[in-house]
Amino acid sequence: MDEITVTAPATVSNVVCGFDCLGFALERPRDRFTLRRIPEKVVRIINKDGFGLPVDPERNIAGVTLVAMLEDSGVDHGFEFESDKRIKPGSGIGSSAASACGAAVAANELLGRRYSQDQLIEFALAGEMLASSARHADNVAPCILGGFTLVRSTDPLDIVLLDHPDLFAAVLHPQIEVRTSEARDLLPKTISLSSAVPAWANLGAFVAGLSAGDYGLIGRSMVDEIVEPARRFLIPLFDELKRASLDSGAIGGGISGSGPSVFMLSRDRPTAERVAKEMRNLYAAGGIEFNTYISAISSEGVRIEK
Ligand code: HSE
């Protein structure tokens, strides 16, 4: 096989109470990538989308991932990576993870499937590091594995696939860019024990709520007094979006990843549609361009198309 096309899903990370460790995959949007084997021992990037991402492989998330895989495998060829992204960079729904994971899975196919899923996550993490200068797998894990994931540890990698009841996300993506590295600079470097205890309690209760299908517990646990207060000002009308969504029946939600996207979870699709409509109504008056997505949690990560 000399060429392969894959699609990679958008992902929601943090999920309010699980900074850098919780995440889930969305059904849409998905990025589309084609990878080709080329005789020259280089990584060549072709951008078919209009996002103007760097074509220098050392400065491109997919490029860094592919260079790492070529070096590790020691093969005698290179790759041409054709990118047709639908997930806008800096959107907060895992655009960089989709590039890294799409590249890793596609390369694994052309390298004879020599790597495990954990190894692919490790390679994708090398790419993700370029975007955020931090080693966090909360987008990368669900992007590769699909579903709802908890990253218990990145060193060594230990990822837990979480059981969950039906959940539907309404996602509002304001067309403003928030760089993950800059959103991370806003965060406190240390926290007190008195803020850590409720955070641990909420994360534990959230996972218990997912496992028991207890929507009330899931909603009550989606509280974050550490990261959200430092970032919420990045998102126009954040408090109003949250209030209107909860009033429309959402069980909880907040900033998706490092923002600016906002996600709200509901127990069924009609409620998620109502929530998305409320979000659209609020933003329609504000003069900021936006997209909305409604999606179940997707059990599918990166998918091989052809
Ligand atoms: N957990 C990361 C953060 C996600 O909030 O900075 C961003 O990709």
C-alpha cells in the first residue's frame, strides 16, 4: 500500500472537571488527510485547506509526528501528507490532536501496522507538544481510541476508556482563535489544598456518574473553580451561554479544551438541539461569527477511509 486516506474526529477535552485528563470524541467535524509514501527520505506537507499551517515539517504538528515515526522505524522512504482540515486551528475542539493522530494512524498503516495504539498516542503527543508546549493526552487519547477517556498518567501512558450513558454535546465555536499555549499561560502555577479537594471530589463523582448513568451526578460534578475562572473571560458571553443552556435542559458544560469553543452535554438529541438553538440565538445578536455542532459521543477515533 502506497497511499491512505483517514479522517480524524474533533474532541472535547477537560470536560470541566478533568483538566488535562478527561476527553471525548465527537462525530463531527472530522479532518481528512491523505498520506503517501515517497522515495525521498523527507516529510512533505501539502495544505488543501485554507488555514495556512506551516509546511516546514518541524513546525507542523502532523510533520513532527511523521518525522518521529520515520526516525523510529528507520525505513528508507519519506511521506507526503496532504491536509484537508475541517477543524479550525485554535478552536478548542482538538484541531492539533486531529492532525497528530490522523498522521500517526495513517503512517502506521503505511508502515505495516507495526505500532500499538499506545505507541501511536505517544507519537501524536510529540506533535501535540508543539501546539501547547505541554505533555497532555486529553485530546489525543479519544481522537485515537474514540469514546470517553481518562488519562490516568502520561508517563508511563495509562489510559482508561470510560463507560458512559447516552450523552449529546452541543458545541458552539466562536470564530476567534485561542492558542492553547497562551491559554495555558493564564493558569495558576500552584493551587491550594482547599481548591484541590473539591476538584478531586468532582472528578471522582463525575466518573462514578458516567458509570452509573446518573445524569444528576454527572451534572453536579461538572464544576471547576481552578481553570474556568482563569479562562472564561476569553469567551464572549460565556456566563450567558451557560445559563441559557442549563435553562434549556443541558445537564452541564463549560469551556471545551482551552477554548474558545463551549460545549454543553444533554441526555438526548432533542435537548442538545434546543441547547444549540439557544446558543445560536445568544450569539446571533453579538456580531461574532460562529459554528455550532450537535454530536453524540463517538465511539470511533481516527477512521481509515481508503
Ligand atoms: N487540557 C488542555 C488545556 C487542552 O486545557 O490546556 C487544550 O488542548
